[in-house]
Amino acid sequence: MRLYLIGAGVIAHTHAEAAAKLPQAVELRVADPNAEALKSFLSSFPESMTFADAEQMLSSEPPLDDDIVIVATPPFAHLEGTRLALKSGRHTLCEKPFAMNDEEAEEMLLLAEVEGKLLGCCSVRYKGMLHNEAVKKVIRSGALGDIYHATFVNKWTRSRAGIEYQPASRWFLDKSKSGGGILMDWGPYDFATLIDVLDPAEIEVSSAWTAKPHTAADPQDVVYDVEHHVGAQLTFRSRSNACPIAVHYERGTCTHGSEQFIGEIEGTLGALRWTPFDSRQPVFLRKDHDGVVVEEIVDPGPRGPYTVMDHPLVHFYNQVNALPSHANVGRRAVDHFLCIGALYKCADSGEKQLVTVAPAIDSREASV
């Protein structure tokens, strides 16, 4: 198969590495106007074909049915890259965040439908991890009873993209290029995971807030107008659970408070606690036994061959080839992104927001 990369930066390297693990040989093409970026990419993947222009790359040969384009640029260029890819007649996988705003996301979806091609988002990096699949299995078994509450909190004291993490990529700090801060950066993963586990048909954002804690490391020589700490109170109305689920959500990469990593789901018969983004940590199931709370560890099974950085391409490749897949494509990918916009809107206006979530396009799934 042929894989076309729009953008030759850090994330493009990870997709090229993932391509080497697919079950069939992959020919790499990559386009980037930055000559140094192309040179670096070619040094790591010398067999790849390089282009200075994405349109030239995509028009250099007729499309094949299983061609995949990955838009691996900063967010402000996602719409244009996705347009070029879909209009070239190829399935398209876009990096997260899916778009800069709701309108761009809807435009991308409409074009995919017109062209008859799959459109997916890379927010699925943590979908299919065996410990998350173990959580889903326990929930689906009914062992927790009626689920009524979930806590999803991930806070680091200092891990800001563009400052402590990838400090050379200052575009993370400029809302006109990134679309936003931590909510745009990690929110896509959070909602992809929460929606996968709890399977809501509808999400209500009743309250939300954003904050930008100040530090001595704050840059003074670049545009820096994004948030680094967000939170919300949500209600998930599930397809499989008649009881509304109250969800406390929080994500931060800069806080003067304590670091916290909590994934907990509480039901009338039991509770689960796990660390959604760290498969090295166990999954704990707590239930009543003769009036006493008893805790046991849920065994997720042995790890598969793929890393979280491999997952977006692996899941999308499987979807393209009609194999069991965890990919979020089409309407579902857009609905996930609309959750991000709903939090921003609620934080800005103080008004409740409602997002309807489309079901998975294909319920067949395989742990990876």
C-alpha cells in the first residue's frame, strides 16, 4: 500500500514507524515545504519519496483503493491538507485536534461524504489498549450494576507543549495555530477514551472552566494565549445504561496543585479504578462481599505488538481494509471533536451545551 504524509515533522516520523509494523509492505511519500524537515525525514526513512508540495505529491500518480493520506501538520493546516487529500481520491487520517473549530470539522466531513472516502482522526491513540478493553469488558458484564458516576482527572504540574514538552514547537502556544491549549492537545484523547468506555448517545456539558497558571518559565517573546488547565461537569446519557452518568472531568499540564491521575467508574454493585493512559498500572475492581469492600485486580492479558503511537494508523488501516477496528471515522470522529468545542463554549458563555454522539460505524473490535 502507499502512505502519503502531509508534513514531515516529529509526528510524521511516528506514523512512518507505525507503517513498518503493518501486515503488508508500505511505500512512503512525504511532502513538506521545509527542506530541513524533509532532509531529516529522509535520513530516517531513506526509501521514502519526498516532495516540497502536498498537491504535487498527491497528483503525481492516480489513487489506488487502499491509499491512505495522513495530515501530520499543525492544526491550522488540517483543513487545507484534508481537502487536498480527499479531493485526490484517497482515504484520509487527520492528526488531532481534528480541526480548528466546529465549522471546519463539518466541512471536512461533508467533503469526505461527497468523495466517498473514509475520514478519521488520530485521537484514538489510547483506544484498544488492553487495560481499557478490560474496563469495557467489566462494564459490559453488568458487574458494576447501574453506573452513576465517573471521575476522569489527569494533571501534571509542568508538562506544557511548547514549553516543557517540545519547546521548539512554539505554535502550541498560539491559539491561531493550535486552536487552543491543553483541551485541544489532550482533550481529543480524553473524549475518545471516555466515549469508548461509557458509550454515551448524548453528552451534556453543564459547567466548564479554563485557566492559565503563571510560571517563571512562561515565554515572553512569542504569542502565548492558550489555556493549560481545564475542567467540566458532564452528564453522559448512555446507550446501554438507563441511569445518567455524572462525570467529573479535569485535564492539566500546568498546575500549582498536586499531580493527580484518576480514572474511576462507580456503580450500584461495584467500582473500577484505573489509569487510562498508562497500561503498566493495574485495573482494580471493588465490590461488596458480606458487607465489606473487597478489591481485586482485573487481568487485561498480555500486551500486543503495537504502541499507542502506532494505533491511529493501525486502526485506520484496519477500517480501510474492513478488518476489526477501533478507528473513529466519519460522523463519529466529528462528534468527538464537537465535545471539545462544547467545553470551550460552556466555559466562555456559562451556558449548557449538548452533543449527540454517533454510534461506532462498525462494532467489530479487536484488542491491539
